[in-house]
Amino acid sequence: MEPSSARFLALLILFCGAIVKTVESFEKDDVIKHNTKVGEKRISAQILALIDHYKQEDPVGIPGAPIPDPMPVPDISKSLGLATFNMRNVLAHGLSKFRIKNLNIDIKELKAFVGIQLDNMNMVGDYTLSSLFSRTQGPFKVMLKNVMVKGNASLAVQRDGMIKTDDIQIDITFSDMAMDFQNLGILGSVFQGFINSAPTLVFDSMKPFMLAEAYKQIRTEIDSNIANATGEFRFPNSISPLDMAIAEGRKKVRSMGYEPYMIRDYNHTMGLFSMQMTNTYLTGASSFYRVGNMTVVMANNTISMRFQVGTQKLAGATQWEVGMGNGMVTRAGHAEFTVQHIKATIEVSQALDLRKRPQIKDLQFDLGNIQIRCDGAGTLDYILEFGVNVLPNLLRYQIMDGLENPIKVRIQEKMNAIDVEMAIRQYLPQFEKMGLDADFNFKL
């Protein structure tokens, strides 16, 4: 995997967004550089903890998540006309025992949608129910079952080039409840209707407080993680960070000498016939671009990424030689070819238990018109040009359908050789020293 792709993957794991390295940066003072290094070490520790956490069969919660458990709730008071109902010393238990049921991320728009489930959330405290003629008090317990927290968050590039939380929306619901108010006595029967609705009262009273705390905690965590991970880099607000990463990837392809891309020589013999192609090159490999959105989905402790990429016009040339009868008859020539475009739709998945290998779920190709021009074979020129220019364009959809599965199998063979956990553990020390400039390579 190239460094730019690694940067993108590391940040995606960290804060459920799609923050990638950009090329605009400036020098900062020593204090900020020190803080960035501290943040990188903290991120490394979080990633290692997550790797071990998701090796469990049923991972609950997230290591190091800043969730108070139990969470204190402000005192609650309700007037009932002839009586007053007060709840104090209320604590909510079980908030850290959550499961992430689903997560959807739109990387282009920098938006995330998440669903979190708690099997049980218990609230305990003391109550007082008093009227003009009587007073009762005691401990109480309210049990909420199948609590669902649904939220979405969006990020945006600020004027100073920093990416920060732009908007957060959260809602909390539950499917069932039970309660236990002790020592109610005669007032319990008088105000039975109200007592039956007490769980909803407790929940509705604490919900604004919980949401306010969640807003503050989530915003703080996301912004601090982004600041630690991006360090000195600044993003322009005229182009999305995803497109900046792709543009950087194009530059990297050119800087590594892949434009033009040299294809290794090809030799093939079949009976009395032989075919040889040498000095083959392809131009346009660095013209790839994003097609549509890039999405990330997490469900059943597995992350899936789906994206589409395309290229502009590709062109190339090759020297070819055809032989027959052990070299008794040979023809040689030069061929030039063009492909209007290539578009690919790719979906890959990775279990959060990194002991499992990544999987390629979907692979589709769209091939544009193909043209070839041969020189050097006489009549054979016309045969080759007809065979390439006409037949593939007439049958290119069938050709692509036939190629997709073998290519998918070959890619999966390569993925089976990737030990994601080992690669990340080897990469993290480099990340702590070099930040986003560290080299992340799976070495296929």
C-alpha cells in the first residue's frame, strides 16, 4: 500500500471520518510540534488497544472511551398538584457497555452516521413523594432495555485550514422499561398513575443532560484527534480532503516513475507458433480520478469500503514479433493502442478482528473503446487491427464480465497474504517518529 493510502487508512480508523494528508503545510513552533508527537503516541496506544479489544467474540464498549459510568444526573422535581415528587442522587449505570451496531461514513462529504446499542441502562437514586398530609421516601431503580443511540456528525474545513466538527445530532430511545420504588405506602396507590409514568419522567429529565454531555465529549474527542493526527497540515476549503488525497496519489504515481508505466516483456509459445512483445509502455496511468462517493460501512464488526475510480484516455505502444515453425517464418512490427477510459467499482471488507484477512466483495469494470494501429506485418496488419478494433469494442462488456472474476480471484490471493495486524504494529513506531510521513507498505 502506498504512503498516501496508509495515511488515509490510519485516520479513518481513528475518528470515523475520512481525513487524509494534504500537501499544504507550514512550520510551527516547538511547543506545537511536541504536542503533535504526544498526540501521535496517544493515537498509537489507542489503535493497539482497539486491535486487542476486537479480538473478543463479543466486544463491548471501546477502550479508553471518555464515557462516565456511572453518570450523575441533576436532581429532578415534579409538581403533581396535591403532591411533589423529587428524585436526587440519581446515577445512570451501563453507559460504557455499548455495542456499535452500524456506522456509515460518506468520505467525500465528511459525514458519519452511527447507531449504538445498550442492552440495559439502569438508573438508581433516592426519591421523595410528599403531600399536605403525608410523606414517603426511599431508594428507587429504573431499568431501561434495548437503548438505542442514533447520531450523525459532519466535519468541515475551517477558514484557518483546520478540519473541525461542524454539526452533531443525537437521539436516544428505548424499547422497554421496568421500575422499583420502595416504601411507597399509601401514597403509591393514590398517585399510581404518576408512579407508573416515573420511568419516562426520569428518562426525559436526564435525556437533555446526557445529550449535552455527549455533544461536548464527541466534539472534543473528534477535534482533538484530528488536530493530533494532521499536525501541521492545512486543508484548502475549495476542494475536499478526499480529492486532495487522490491528487497527491497522482503525483506519487508520477514521482515513482510509473508515468509512463513500463510493462514487462511477454513471451508465449503454443505449438508451432510463438508471440513476443517487448518495450511495451502505457501512458495515462496517473490520470485516475474519483467517480461518485467513497463510502465506509461498519456492521457486524466488519468494515466495508466501496469506491469507484476511473482513468482518462490511456495510450501505449509495443514492439511485437510473431514466429512459426521454430523461427523459420517470422514477422515483426510496431503497434500503438489507445483505450478511451477504464472505470472500476471496488468493494473491500476487513473484519475488526485483524487476525482475519481482508476480502474483496465486489469488482466491476467499464472499458471504453479500444483502438490499435499496427505497422510492419503487411496483410497481417489489417487482420490484427480488425481483430482488436472491431471485436473487443463489440464484445467488450462480455470480455469484461469474463475477466472480472479471474481478476477478483487474483486480487483475493494477494489479500490473503496480507497480515493487517502485523503491518499496523510495524507501522505505528514509524508513525510515532515521523507522523503522516511514515511509509506504510504491505510488501505484497
